Amino acid sequence: MTSSSDRTVHLAVYDTFADWETGHTTAHLTQHGYTVRTVGPTREPVTTMGGLRIQPDLALDELRARDSALLILTGAAGWDTGETLAPFARAARGFLDAGTPVAAICGATAGLAREGLLDGRAHTSAVSFYLAATGYAGGERYVDVDAVTDPGTDGGGRLVTAGPTEPVAFAREVFGLLGVYDAKKLDAWYRLFHDSDASAYEVLQG
């Protein structure tokens, strides 16, 4: 029996949230039967980098890994300007420790690096020296690709990371992690939305 937590994805939102980075991810998850719930520092509205106002569904202190299939963290100015968003990185630690996946893109990868969550996991980001500036110990695990999924070990949750210019590859990894598409359709989805390959549309409809 499928529980509601198996079909609920939590999207972290905060001021200067990079709203374009998860558009493909959340739109297609919703179209495939997932519920996306937003999580803010509090339940007070936040304003995205694009000027959109979002009313969070719940506050961070209400978030529980057992209620979620995935936590998504996006870029924001706050990741590199103090400790404002550090509680979200700590929440990611709780998710991974509980065996629940996390997906981080752009500046959120630096937040995870500071939290020590990338030291032993395969990961990527904008460029290697961006993460190196955090002082983390995971440089040897950096992978120079558009997006990567670390499978997790010893009961730890799987982790998706991507750089800020790769929202489509980020979505691809999330869909693969959650089993939204089989391998053939996942490849077709990526070719359609990343490469504008019209022939891929037929595969998706098949």
C-alpha cells in the first residue's frame, strides 16, 4: 500500500529562492501524481529571486523526514551570506540519516558542503572551486558533470546535486531517483527538454 509520504515532495522556499531551478522538477512531479508542499523558515511569505511571493505550506520546524519522499533545496543568496539557511542544511542531514533522499542545486550544494554532507558522497555543483571555498573535505568526491546522484550507503538517503545552469539535468536525476520514468523514457524526456529533440516526444507518448 502506498502511503501519502511516498507521494509527497517537500520544496524548501526562502527569500531569494532561485525559482527557475526547480520548475521542470516540480511541474512534472505534480503531473505524475506527486504532491509538492513548500517549506519555509516559518509560515510567513517569502519572496523569490524572480519577485514571486510564496506562502509556505509549513515551517521548517514542522518538517519530518518520515512524511516525505524527497526534500528539494535550491539556490539563494542566503547560502553564501551567513547562517540564515544553515537550518535547511541541518534538515537535509536529518533526511539523509533517516534514509530519505535530498536533492540540492546551485548554492544549496555549498550549504550541504558546509554541513559536511558532501565529504563522503559523490556530488557536483557550479564548479569545484566554489565548493572548495567552503573548506569542506569532499573535494576528491567532486564529479565534473551536469548533475549526479549518490546512491547512499549504510542506510543513508540518496543525494542529487547539480549546478545552477542545469535545471533540466537536475530534474532528470530526481525523476530517475523516484522512478517517475523508466530508463528509455527518462532519456527521451531529457533529450526533449534539454536538446529540443522532437523525436523524443514520440517515445514519451509510447
